[in-house]
Amino acid sequence: MRSISSEEKIGIVERYLSGKVSINAAAEQIGVHWQTVDEWVRLYKMRGASGLLPAEKNRKYPPEVKNRAVKAYLDGMGS
């Protein structure tokens, strides 16, 4: 199976949401199961187009940032 770009996902979801294609036709056009398109639609509705962009890699925080966060938590300033 080929990799589907974020732009393709966004395009197919927007065509579906605008009523230009059914979910089954959208899935068939891009070569995926309709439930995959349904999941993309859910993500798009929840987070907008950014919900279909590749996930960020794990962030690495410097020790001083981590220490400030722990101190703030212990001081009752939230999580």
C-alpha cells in the first residue's frame, strides 16, 4: 500500500464534508477502507486540518525546563 500524503487526506475529507463525494466513494478514490476516511473525518472535525498532519516527534526538554515544571507542580501550581 502506498503512503497517503496529508494533503491528499485533507482534500478527500473536505470533498466528503462538502457533499461532493460519499464516504465510500472517497475511500475508493484514494484506495483505503471507508473506516479510514471516517477516522480522518473525526480527526479533522476535532483538530482541523492539523489533525491530519504527521505527528510531531517526541520533544526533548532541557533539564532546567523540567525542573521548573516539577517545582511548579510541587508548589501547587497545577500539572
